[in-house]
Amino acid sequence: MVHKYSSLIFTMLMIVMTLTVAFSFRKDRQKNDRSQQKSQPNIVYILADDMGYGDIRYLNNKSQIETPNLDKLGREGIVFTDAHSGSAVCSPTRYGILTGRYAFRSRLKKGVLGGYSPMLIEPDRFTVADLLKKAGYQTAVIGKWHLGLDWTPADPSRKVDAAVYDDWTTTENLDIAKGVVKGPNDLGFDYSYIIPSSLDIPPYIYLENGKPVDSKITNITGNKTPRGVFWRDGNGSESFKIEKSLDIFGQKAKAFLADSRKTSGKPFFLYLPLSSPHTPWLPSDKFKGKSKAGLYGDFVSHTDAVVGEVIKTLDSLGLGENTLVIFTSDNGADWKPGDKQLYPAHQANYIFRGQKSDIWEGGHHVPFIARWPKVISKGSKSAQTICLTDLLATTAAITNQKLPDTAAQDSFDFYAVLKNPKEQKTVRESIIHHSIEGMFAIRRGKWKFIDGKGSGGWSSKGDATDPAGQLYDLEADPEESKNVYDQNTSIVEELKGLLEKQKNQGFSRRL
């Protein structure tokens, strides 16, 4: 009997010891997880809409616009002088930022989406928000979405071809007042406060976590003149004021940062795609007349101020030291020949040829500044070629995560350059460019091959007498002024073959 009870007591002691060890192990693991989360950097992507490389005074000392906050950001971080958007227009670039994949691999082969277009990012596509949520981050998007939304159908039993909604004005069988059934919150974002599209494309409505902030829908009358102050007729919330949106996004971003500060031990990811300086150029009274580049320049000044407020909030909350802030633009500036004539001293797209929409450098060679005081040396510069699709692979490296084999097909990791601007290892051997009309180009080293005539966008259709394609030596000719296509047939053939290979195989990064 004594032996029986001794055995029972021993068994109970072993169970208690096992549970104690397991609890202690779990507690230590939770402590380590919290410690790891605290050491992980907060991450903020700020995406301007149609801002050129030459708009920022720190990047172009001849800029006719004062940009004190972006200048300060540049002095406190690193500037990439050879950064490129994934496309010369916005929707495809935004797709690439979130997925690490060139958008021409999606259903969007040219152009941009409308405000009623269905979701462009595929339901099973891995996003940067998925990546960071997996790492324990609080994730949010605040600003201009322009990646399609699945709106609530008025009659769910009716089937309407989703493609008809790319017509920008078609609202057949859509109940805008009820918001969306699928949006950013289905792609890894915990919180979203967005407008569906650009500020000149209806519907004019704020959606918070998929629901309208104001569900009273009315017709908003468009505006045609003057140049730049343009928006289309269409539906919108009764209380929506186009000219207030930029400041509202800034306020919402600051509120998110303040709320995140209260979330103990949890890092955050904020994707802040601003609605400016895209048309309509509607700077607040405080900034009117501040620049020497007209309303556009004034709106850039207003944008700079909003960025400054966000950075100031980060720093005032004690979050600046371990927060990676990236500022860039979705494509080049919409700075047309008429604008150049009115303001000849201002080079919105710096020395680069063309503008937003074009395959030429002015369409996709964008400003790119990163600040992370804990890691990045002040006043750094790098001439490494990077693409905005590279943000996903870089963020994975920063957070010590492995990307899924089926994700980020065109994303290359440049974390090593953030840590050491003199890093010699090439980030990417080549980069594909894409215009609004679907024209392709590929760059490798100093050579850029364009597979067609003209700009592939708004600047030029090319001449009948032009060669079938274009080749530029960007080291000797960054302005793309001399087409050496006919003189370098072997280089043309080699680059054309590489372009076709990367298009057809479905990836450019080794998977």
C-alpha cells in the first residue's frame, strides 16, 4: 500500500514539475517574443502621388519649391539616386509596392484602374502587410488606395462582368453607400482609411475599414479649368471635400502613430499613400503662392508640410530612433510642356526626359529617401539601382523573415545598402520599366533598351523614320538624347532576349 501511494505521489510530482517547466518555457518564450518585437523597427512607407525627382530641393538645388521637411529627411538618412517606380503610372506601381511583383504580370497590362474597378491584388497574393502581420506588427493603410475594391452589389443574385467597372463611370448593380465586401483589410491590413482612387476620379468617399465614413451619397460636379485643377463628375459622400483630403490623411496618420505608441511592445507598419501632388492641385491657403512653380509647386510645399508633421509626431512620441521611414513617389511628375514654358526655371523631373506615363526616365526615375537613425548613417547616398518592388524583399530581410517561394517575384533585398551605403554587391542586375500604354524597357548596367518608338506615354508617339526601338547609354547620356540603337545591334539583341525571358518566365528574382 505504501509503495502504491509513493508511486502515485511520484507521478503527481512529475506532472507538477512538467507543467512548471512548460509554463516557465512558455513564459520565457513570450518574454523573448516581446523583446524581439520591441527590437523590431517600426516601418512607415510614405508615397507621394506624381512627385518628381527634381521637386525636392535636397535632390535638386535648382528646384523652385521649398521642401524643408524632405530636405531634413534627406540630411538625416540616405538618398538613392537611381530609384525607379515599378511603372510610369500609379495603380501598377502600388501593386508592385505591396506584392513585390511587376504589375504587368497581373490582369492590368496598361493604364490605371478606375474608382469602381474590382480588386487588382489577387486574393491569395502575399503582401507586405501579410509579411509584417506575421511578424507581430500592427498594420495600417491611410490614403489613396487605387488598387481596386470589391464594392457591395445592390443585387447579389445578379452577375455583372467585373471588367465593366474598369470603365471609371459604370456603377451598375453597385451599392456605394454600403461600402466594400473586399478591400485592404483582406490583404493583411488591420486598419484602413482610404479613398478608392485618385482625387480626380469618382467615387469621392472615405472608407474606414471598408465602410463609408459618410454614407449619404450625392453627385459631385467636376471641374475642368484651370490647368491642374481638374476632377471628374461622379458620386461621392455629401460631406466629402476634395481640398481637405491631404490634411485629413496627415491627421489620421498622426492619430495612428499616437495610438500605436500606447500598444505596449507591438511594432507598427504604416503605409501612407498621399493623394498629392496629383491633380487637382488644391493647396490650402497657407501654401498658395509659396513656390515659384505655380499651383503645382504650392501643392508640393503643402505635401512637404504634411510629411513633416508625420515625422515630427514620430519623433515627439520617442519613436523616431527605431522607425524606418521611406519617402518616395509612385511615378514622375505630371509636368507638361506648357508647365515648363510657364515656369522654365523649374525641372520637376530634374534632367530626365519625359514625364509621368512615359517609358523615358522622367516617367519612373523617382525620389527615394530613407531614414532610420538606429541603422542608417546621416547624409548617405547610394547610386545602386533599385525598384519600388524591392521594398517587400528588403522588409523581409529587416524583420528576419523568409519570403514564401511563390511571393515577391520581382523583389530584391537592398537592406545591406541601408546599413552600408558603400556596399559593392549589386542589388539587382537588371530592371524592367513599363509605360502607361504598356511599352516595355529593360535596363542593365549603363544600357537601357526600349522596345518601341516614342515615349509609350503622353510625350511622344515617335516618328515613322525612327528606328524600331531605342537604346541609351545612361552613364554618358542620362537625358536620353542620343538613340544608339542602330549602332549596337548585339547589345539590343541581348537585352531584348533578357526582357522576353523575364516577361515569360514570370519572375526576375531567383525563386
